[in-house]
Amino acid sequence: MSQSKEEKRKAVLKAASDVLLEYGPQKTTLDDIAKRAGMAKTSLYYYFKDKHEIIRAIIRSDMDQLLDILTKAVDDVHTAEEKMYALGEARYRFISERAQRANKKIISEFRSLEGIFEAEREHYLQLHKQLIEGILRQGIRSGELKPIEDIELVSLIMVSSMFGCDQAFMFYDQRDRLLEGMKRMTKIFFAGLRESQ
């Protein structure tokens, strides 16, 4: 039974992801990707116009998967503070797992891809911000948190601090210590947002 176009596209992305993590985006060629995917290089053009489009698709796929994981983690707990802990931990575990699949030089290459990584990162920053805004709004509605004057700004600061930790998640060897530090940071942050008892 032959694969659908979408199944073949996913197979190409899986092969491309493996090759890119092995060789890095600078050294990986379309020939390498096609060979790993078990197809001719010209067949790749049926699915993607160039290597950058493949990289964008991989980043989008990973970020979509991360957002699904974060949403599930947030939905599985009740209070706003628990939701922020769950979001931070799920994000941390996802990024750490991805970072273990490639060496530091290759990760840095991905982060420095002009025009590719930044646009995708901005898009997902906004989606993360919306998720955090939802958590804060729920905390306010439930009475767990006091009203926040500029919830959009507070959400942006929280998500920016999370995104700022990405580098540490990828390169800092004491991952459990880092996760504990993030939990403490969330606790301090929520102490300032909590309704006085």
C-alpha cells in the first residue's frame, strides 16, 4: 500500500530531522536528506522548495508538538500556580530531550539561522504568551490571584523569562537543579500575584 502525500512528507521531515541533528544545518545537503528518506533529490522538491523550508517545517512541527504537550500539562492540574509549574516543567523536559539529540555546536547553528528561527520563535512566543494569559485570567477568576493591571505585559515577562531559560536547558548539565530553580522562580512570582489571605 502506498503512502499518502502527507505520510511521505512526514517521513521526509523525520529523515531530515535526523540528518540535520547529525550533521548540522550548515553541512546537511538535500542529497543527504533524500538519501536518508530513501528517495531521489528531485522528489524532495515535490514536498519542499529548499532546505530552509524543510528546517522551518521541522521547527513548526516540533513547536506544534510542544504546544500540545504544554496544553495537556496545563489541563491536567487545577490552580494557576500548578499550571505554571506544569507548563515550565513540560517545556523544560521537551527542550532538554531535544537538546540531548544534538551537540552544542549543531544547536547553536540552528539558533543562528537568519530569517528562519526568529520568525518561528516569535510566532510561538505569542502562542505561549496567550497560554500564560489564560492561566493568569483563570487564577484571577477563581480568586487565587489578585487582579493584574497589565496582564499582557506580565504574561510577556513570564514567557520571556521562560524563553530566556532555553539556552540553560540546552547547555547546562545540572538539569534537575535548573528545574528546581524555575519552580522557585514561579513560586516567588506567584507570591507577588496572589490575593492576600
